[in-house]
Amino acid sequence: QAARSTRTIVIAGVPAGLLQDDVMADILIIHFQMSRNNGGDVEEVTYPTQDPGVAYITFEDQEVVENVLKKDQHLLQDKRLPRHYPLTVTRYCHNVSSSL
């Protein structure tokens, strides 16, 4: 089992304040589990975070992280959202959190 940080991605561009936090977390899980988004089994989602519009997703397999990062564009879409939202997906890095 790879270290947790290597199985985690950072998602920016999450539309904050539109829906309840737990509903938005569910939408993120659904998005990142879909094969069309190169997704896989989600172990945990952290939303909301200290930064508005940012979420952390930890996958069960590190391979999924690589696949998700390869996808050109992630568009968050759900019938509960008024439109599609482009997401910025990056690799989680300890330096990001330790510098806060």
C-alpha cells in the first residue's frame, strides 16, 4: 500500500457555496470514481478544506492518481449543479500543507 500522500490529489475549482458540503463531496466522489474520468475507488474525500473551492481525494490505488492526472480536462457535472465546472487536478505535495 503506497503512502497516503502519494494516493492523494488536490482539486481546485470546486464550486463553493452552491450545495451542502456533504452533497458536493458526494458529487466529487462520483466524478472521480467514473472510468470516463480515468477514476477509480475513492478511499476518502476531504471537503470542505481551509481553502474555498479546494478538495482532497485519496484513492485506494496509486495507479488511479496517475490516470486521473493524465486526463486533459476534468469537468464536474451533476444534475444538481447549474452548469459544468472545470476542475484543476494536481498531485498532492507535502510542501503545500507544511508551509501553511
